[in-house]
Amino acid sequence: MNSPAARLVPPRITPPAEPLTGLSFLAAFVRNPLEVTPQAVYEQDLVAGKLGRMQRLWITSPALVKAVLLDEREKFQKLSQIRLLSPLLGKGILTSEGAEWKWQRQASAPMFRHQDLLGFVPAFVRATEALVAKWRAAPAGAAQAIDADMTRATFDVISATLLPSADHATVEESMGLFQRSGGWGQLYALAGAPRWLPHPGMVAGARAIRMLRTSVAAMLRDRRAGAGRAADDLMHRLMQARDPETGQSMNDAQLVDNLLTFYLAGHETTARGLAWTLYLIARSPQWGAALEEEIAGVTGGAPVEGAHIERLVLVQQVLKESMRLYPPVPMLARQCVAATSLGGIDVAPGATVAMPIYAMHRHAKRWEDPDAFDPERFSAAREAKIPRYQYMPFGAGPRICIGMAFAMLESTAMLATLLQKARFSPVPGRDPYPLARVTLQPGGGLPLHVHLRELC
């Protein structure tokens, strides 16, 4: 399908030719953490450097990434990520280590069995149809703020499946405040700066965290008191979760930690992935046409159902390629806690090991034409040849995203429903820019013209 004339190279980061240092590093990191990753990281297996006096390594080789995330994982911990996110997420499944992480993972895993999650597909479709109904009130072909609209639609999914009484305005305002201070927060966490050291947005970020945690704690109290529906949503499943080894359940603080974790992981990331995907489809009409044909053939024009998901093969190929170019979480990092070596380089305790997902997914040695949009990379035959630790939109190893199946089901159902109802075209001069703010946001917004199909 991708003839030379149809080749699409969407907006990308232009990396610095040499590693940045001093004030140049500081300014670039606060502006956009992706802009400090040097060109060599996109070409080599390992790039070593220093941040101040601290050792810093970028690794992209699947073998080295596997060593950090699996084979020698006891020597590497998520210290900077925990520091950045623990004020919001406490000691939940994303921000704990060791035995505390293990039992929460074991207790939560049964919530995310693929067959059980198929029952949520109608909720995914309803949230998408509600968004389309909002678009119908606008003039035909009007430009819509797709990034904001995907955020709202995936919030409606979360409200239906996880946080049933969440207030969209409060949650979105708080999350926006938290993310806007994210550049400084990431920098301070990476550098090991004192927690009390002020930075721009610090007060607003702290206020946002209080608002989010207070809001979710109130929802939990309401559920405990019997308010609202007694549905089999994810909140109910989490409240009932038990460690299969000990029978231990989560107390209210741990429930708040994990409800917020699943909210952030299952709402923000899916919204970003869908927005970037719609942008790519808008820029690639031939893929839009192929998707429409597949969706019509699978569904017969009826609403998307759980039984349709596995047959929407091209839809999932496009989603996977979109997450290669624009991974919702563009960077992973670990801190060395015991002396070891990687790629022949001695790694001392305290060293930061960065796994730049954005760069790994565009690595010159591992991807043909790495900056081009080519969903055929994820045809069954070609995907089977991709090393496990080369493509990691959901992470990898024991700490791979527990909600991966939920996210893929949600994204597939929502994208298929959107393409049943509408076509999308770009707004000239409004190409988005990849901006890392915990998740990978479209810098400058992501407007697209929406051309709705006639109601039948």
C-alpha cells in the first residue's frame, strides 16, 4: 500500500547533533525532555554521558533493555519515576517496588482478563457515539480540537468503567496543572534535587494533586456507603481484589493510589494514542480508505461489538504503528542500585539508565525508513520478527502495563466507531509537535476537520 508517492513522514523531534550540557540541557529539558536525546541515541546501542557528576546512559539495544527490565532487574529501580509520580499515585502498582508491588500486581491482574474486558466494549462505543453527537451540532466539516475531544471521550470511558462519579472539569483541570509542571518535576527527579527546592508550577501542581486525591477518595467513600450503581466496574473489581497468595486486600489509601494509577494509565495514554492515530489517518487517505473498507466488512455497518475486535486487523496495525511513531509514554528510566555493567561499560550505583522509547521506536539500525508511517510493519509476518524489547509502547518485562489489553480493546473499538461515523482531514499549517509531559502530547494542539457521514 505504501508506494513512494504515498510515503508519509509526520512531525518528529530533531535531535541535537551532540549531547547538550549545562544551561542548554536545562533549557531544552524543561521545554521538552525529548529534545535532550542526542542523535547518537537514534543510531547506537548505548550512549554514555554525565548529568553533572552523575553517570547517565541511554540504551536502545533490545538485549540491553532486556537486561535492565528483566535479567538484572533487581539492580535497577524506578526511583526517579517514583519520585515524580508518588505525590499523586502514592504507593500504587506503578510507584512501588519489591514485595509491595508484587502483591498489588497479583491482586489486580484478574481485573484485566481479556475475555472479561470484552464486556466493556459497549461502554467504549457509547462514549465515542456521544462525541460524534457533539460534533453533529457543529457546521459540516468544521475543525475540532481532536486532542481535547479524545481526552473527553476516554474520560467518559473511565467514568463508565472505573470512576463512575468523576467530575470531568475538576479532573481535567487538575491533571493539566500536574502535567504543566512535569518538565521541572522530571528534571528535579532525574538530578536528585531536594524535594523542597522550588520550581515553576510547584504550588499549582501540589494543589492539583490534592484536588485529584480528594476527589477520588470521595468517590470511594460514596461507593463504600452504597451510593451510585453497584456495577461490575473496575472500581468494584479493585475493591474486591485479593492477593492470591495471602488473601490480602487493599486499604482505602491503596485503593485511591491504584484508582488514580489506572485513571492516568488508562485515560491519558489512550487519549494521546487515539489523537495521534487520527492525525496520521487524516494525513494518509489511502489508509483511511482501507480502514473504512475493513470496518464495514467486519461490522456490516452495525455498532462495534466484542466479537468484532480480533477481526479488525488493519485497525490494530494502524494503532500499533501510531504508537511506534508517537508512543504514549515516550521514556522509561531506571536507577542503578548495585554495581554492574552494560554493554561493556561499568555502571555505578546512582547512575541513571534511560530507555528512550521514542528514540528506540525510530532507531536507524532496527527500523527500515524509521520516521515514515507504515502500518504494514505490523502485518502478522513482519510483526513476528520484531524483537520483544525493540517495540515497547506498554513497556516490557514483569512490569509491563497491566492495562495493555484494556487499552488495545478500548482504542480498537473507539477508532473503528469513529471511522464508521466520520472522515478526518488535516488543518493546513497546524501540524502538531511531539511534546513529552509525562505522556506524549501534541504540542500546539491537534485540530482536524471532521466530515460526518449522513445518518442512516
